[in-house]
Amino acid sequence: MKALISFVNSAETKKLTETIKEELQEKNYSVQLSEIIKQKKQPKSNKGKPAKLKSGITDWKPFDLIVLGFPVIGISSSHLMNDYLKQCINIKGKQAAIFIACIGLHGNALKKASSIVSFHGGKVKDSIIISSFLGLNEKKIQQAKNFALKL
Ligand SMILES: Cc1cc2nc3c(=O)[nH]c(=O)nc-3n(C[C@H](O)[C@H](O)[C@H](O)COP(=O)(O)O)c2cc1C
């Protein structure tokens, strides 16, 4: 079984990505990590369109499970994650899971990312919001482990 973890980097999402990767490997998944980074300079012709990416695996075909992770910035979804999802292909029929790192004000972040996946025919089988005002403690890490174990 192959899993892809696509994540928008932050100190917390990086740590959670590594934790989830280890747990999935325990479950015999072969795991590929993919950091979503946008191109620094966006072409003028791209105005109003999803940001062009410098990195991020957008073809979901080879994977049985796709895990998406991002931090909440500005009480909303990560624009970068949404832009990435809009460019992904072969989503139809795929199982996805979402984890979000924030300090507690997550607004519609989960709803927005989930709805893009569902719109393209994917199924969000589970999601978790990890809220950590003072950073990630053992309890939060354990939450991420439990989340991964159920996938
Ligand atoms: C500019 C900025 C805006 C943020 N806005 C929110 C927010 O609206 N709601 C929330 O719960 N957390 C918010 N956060 C907290 C981040 O989600 C949290 O810091 C992130 O998951 C951890 O990344 P870090 O450890 O690299 O800072 C914000 C952080 C930054 C830097």
C-alpha cells in the first residue's frame, strides 16, 4: 500500500507529518512525503488562478491513501493547500485524510479543503484538528499517532 503525505510546511506540520509517516510505516504503508511550495515569482498571466507550484506531487494515481496537512493562517484554510488541491489530478475514488495545525481558531479551514477533495470525487475518510497554543506536547503527538493508526 502506498501513501502520500502532502503538507504545507510549518514547524508543527513538519513534526506531525513525521509522526504520521512513522505510524503509517508501522502499518506497512510505503510513504512518500511531498512538501507543497509555491513558485516565488508568479507569472502575471496566472493572476486569479491557483498559484503555480515549485514542488508538490499533484498526481494521486499511484497512491492508495493521501494525507493532507497544513497550518491555519488567518482563521481560514491555507490558500496554498487549496491552490494545490485545485491542481491535483486522479482524485476520483481516492481515500484522503486531513490534519490541521492551529492555535484554536480554525474557521472553515477543514471544510474548505474537504470540499475541494469531495468535489473532485475523492473521499475524506478522517480528519483531525490539532490545536496547540503552546506548541506540540506529548498529548498532541499521541492524537496524531491515533489518527494515523486508524487510517
Ligand atoms: C501569520 C499567522 C497567522 C495565523 N493565524 C492563525 C489563525 O487564524 N488561527 C489559528 O488557529 N492559528 C493561526 N496561526 C497559528 C498557526 O496555525 C500555527 O502557528 C502553526 O500551526 C504552527 O506553525 P509554526 O510552529 O511554524 O509557527 C497563525 C500563525 C501565523 C504565523
